[in-house]
Amino acid sequence: MSYSNSIIFGPIPSRRFGISLGVDLSPSSKQCNFDCLYCELERAKTVDSMTTYPTVEEVINAIKESFEKHSKIDVITVTANGEPTLYPKLDELITEINKIKDNAKTLILSNGSTIYDKNIFNTLLHFDTVKLSLDCVSEKCFKKLDRIHNGIDIEKIVESMITFSNTTKNQFVLEILFVKDLNDKEEEINLLYKAVKKINPSRVDIGTIDRPPAYEVKPVSFETLENIANIFEGINVNIAYKNRPKQTNSFSEEEVISMLKRRPLTLEDIENLFDESSKKILEKLVEKKLVLTIDSSGVIFYKIF
Ligand code: SF4
């Protein structure tokens, strides 16, 4: 794996966000406090801080340049080859981005490990959308799958995620990546569901490996993700799966209501599960306001209240 050395990637069209401008806070090498088995970057020793990184001025100038070249940027996505919250000037950076972002939204993609650091917690409150990973709740699974830097405490992460969810006025999304024979066991799924219910994020994205991983691990099937989504009753679950199988069926009004009572379905779920007559039934339920549509950072959910 080689690194581009470029702070900016994109703008790239994103199905969820329109035009997204990516900001890489570790463009020259991987700097992460995890070394996840499924990482799409090369294996690397974990670190607890970045040693090589662009200055705030360099990042801001690069964003400004992109804004001059591309008139319509909908979202600025702050990420890294590694963990973006290890960037030592993150608070200053988001303050400066918020001064120049105009109508664009800000999004940060983090592994969630630093949420119990009070300063980072407060910094994250300044992003329009915060997306954090939570792959395991048991310590054994967390250490095995995410190969964490010494001293990172999963209990504190979950507690801080609950506080963050109760504090933020913006969008808070969780992401869980399932890996075969690791966090797809019933016991771990139940622990994750209990934690997710307490955290109560605006949305949970569940997915699996879809690029060559750093270690010899395997993805779970789409059916496994669907089963997990059904276990996560009442949660806004978005199944992120490339080339998901299309299996449309005909559902009665009662069946549509019962499915939506179990869990909200995304527009993509509807496209893949509902035949034309079922879609019409759903449309009528929306017209009657028995079903509402909500937008969670670009993902549309159909939900019964
Ligand atoms: S947190 Fe992200 S960058 Fe870090 S090892 Fe895991 S997958 Fe890779």
C-alpha cells in the first residue's frame, strides 16, 4: 500500500452526501492507535499520537483551493490514513474549517477510541456529523479484532459514547464492521445491541470487509448482516453492502407495518425487498402519515412512530 502524500482527496460524488471533499490528516503514512485485522491499509505498529502531519494552515489552504476549483462541495470529510483524532491540532482545525465551510457540512470518521478524552469529546461536538466505530463490546473481542494500543478501555468508550449521544445536537452515527468468526457470534452481537440501545445514535451502519484486508480475515455474508439488523430492533440500521442481492417480494399492509415496527427500513432496503405493489402500499402509508421518512446524514429511513 502506498500513500498519496496529498491532504485532499476528491471532490468525489457520494451517494449519501452529494459532493464530498476528503481531508487526510495523515497523508504520508499510517498512524493509528488500532491495527484492525480488516484494515485496508498495511499492517502497522500502533501509536498514541501522530508524529508526522500537515499544519492547520496547510490543510485550510488545501481546502480553500478546492473550494475555488469546485463550486459545489456538500460535505468536508475529515479522515486519515489512521485515526484522525490523533491529529494534535484537531480543535483548531475544525474551528478554522467552520469559518470557511460556507454551506458545506463537516463529517469526521473516527475509530471512537479517543472519545473519553475530554478535549477530543468537546472537539467532536463541533462537527455536523460524527461517525465512530464500535466493532466489539467485550474486551477479548475488541483486543483481538481491533488490535488496540495499550490502555484503550472499551467500557470507557461505550460510556463516553452514551454521554456524547446525549450531549450532541448534531448527527451521531455508529459503524460496526462484522468479521467472520470474530464479532459475528451471538454473544457479541447481543452485547453490541445492548450497548447500541444505550448509546442511541441517529443511525448505525453495519457492514463487512469489502477490500483486501491487512490480515487473513473473511467477510460475513449479506444474510448475516440482515439477521443482525433484525436483532437490532428499533434501531435505525443501515446495511452497507456492495452488490447486495435483490430479492423483491410482495407484502400486505399488515406485513409492511409489522416489518417497520421491528426496525426502520432504508430506501435501499425498500428497493431491494419490496415489489411495485408493496411500494405503493408504503407510499399510501406515508401519505396517511402512518409512516414517516427521516434523513439521517444522507440515509433515508421509513419509520413508524
Ligand atoms: S482504525 Fe481504521 S485505520 Fe486504524 S487500523 Fe482500524 S481500520 Fe485501519
